[in-house]
Amino acid sequence: RGVENAYEIAGFGGRVAALFFGASDFSADMRIRRTEEGIELLYARSRLVNACLSHGIDCYDTPYSDVENTQGLIRELENGRAMGFTGKAAINPRQVPLINQYYSPSQAEIDEAHAILEALDRAEKQGRGVVTLGSRMIDAPDILKARQVLAYEQAMKGDGEDEE
């Protein structure tokens, strides 16, 4: 029922900061067999991510239990980030560096975000209604994503205070 009620839970009076998907618990409750591909979890994972992001809260993906299978962990990290998860639980400290790497914006993403906001600033100063970066048109979702990346970059730097 938690998966089905995820939207209501995520929006509970602004008191919920994040939800966490527990694939093992879900699998046991639903009497399903886990596979390496994870297709049996797609609905639940998608529903949880949608609920969380609709309410502007974080959504943490289930831990990857095979601590010796780095390639499997990487596949889950890539898929989870692509789905919209904002983080992933770890069951072993060796997994933390990879999780941080995949859930942190890359330098290329940070550079692109800066370029997008600089292009927006130039367009606004020139009174243009259309923002372009090279031959690419920049629209509201690109600007929102750029601001999200830069907010994350700032959060990674520390407590948010200006550094001297």
C-alpha cells in the first residue's frame, strides 16, 4: 500500500523530506522474484520517484546488495539517476564513492548549467525573448535544470556560505 499511497505520503503536510524505496521489502510483500534486470520493480520505482518529485522532495533508491558486483551497481546507478532518483542507499562503505559520483553532477553538467544561465542573462540584457546557446534553443525546462545543477554544486561545496 505504501507504493500506491506514495503521492499522499510524499505530500504529507510538508513534513516529509524524502522517501526511500526498499526493494527487498517490496519484493517480499508482493511475492515477486528479484532479477538482475529489475523489471519487476519498474512500476514501484517509477511511482515513488513521480510522487517525490511532484512534491519537491528527494527519493532514494534501494541499496544494491551484491557488494562484489561493481558493474551491477553501476547499471543500477545509471538507471536510477535516469529515472529521477536523487540518491541511493548503500549497504557497504565501498559503494559510497560510486554512489556519490553518479548522483553528483559531472563537471560537464556544471559547465553547461553555467553556460545556459549566462546565455539567459545575455538574452535578458538584450531584450530577447528567445535564449540560444550556440545553435541550441534554451527553454524553461533547460533553465530549471541548470538552476538545479548549480544549487547542487553549491550544496556540494559545503554549508552554503560564501567561501573566501
